[in-house]
Amino acid sequence: MQELLTSLFRDELQVEVPSPEVDLFETGILDSLKIAELLNCLEARFGAHISLDDLELDNLRSIARIMQFLRDRTSTGQEVA
């Protein structure tokens, strides 16, 4: 999943993420526009509907956190929210 997310950032969002632990907000990789693009890409690529009402930005802070967020939601059979 890490490679899929890394390629999503590279190919869809046109940004390079140096490592899965890099803070995407502190480095400026994710801003409000990129967050919206990322949510659309996650839904398209992983079939994960992420409700904006339930969205916690800490879940998007790094590729590692995004991976864990997606794993937690899909392993429990919950809707990604």
C-alpha cells in the first residue's frame, strides 16, 4: 500500500514525498487544495469514501498515517470516514 500511496502523490498530485513519515502539512506538501485532491484520489483508487464531517486531519499527516487509517477502516469493515 505504501507504494500505491507514494505513486498516487507522485502521479496524481504531482508531488514527491521523501519518506512515509514526513509531515505533509509542516512541509507544505498538503494544503487545502491538495487535501481535496487527495480525498478524491483515495476514493477513486481505493474505493474509500471519506466523509468530510468525520475527517480528522491527523489521519492525513503522513503517508504512514494514511496507510494506517485506510487499513483500520477496511479491516473492520467500516466505511472510511
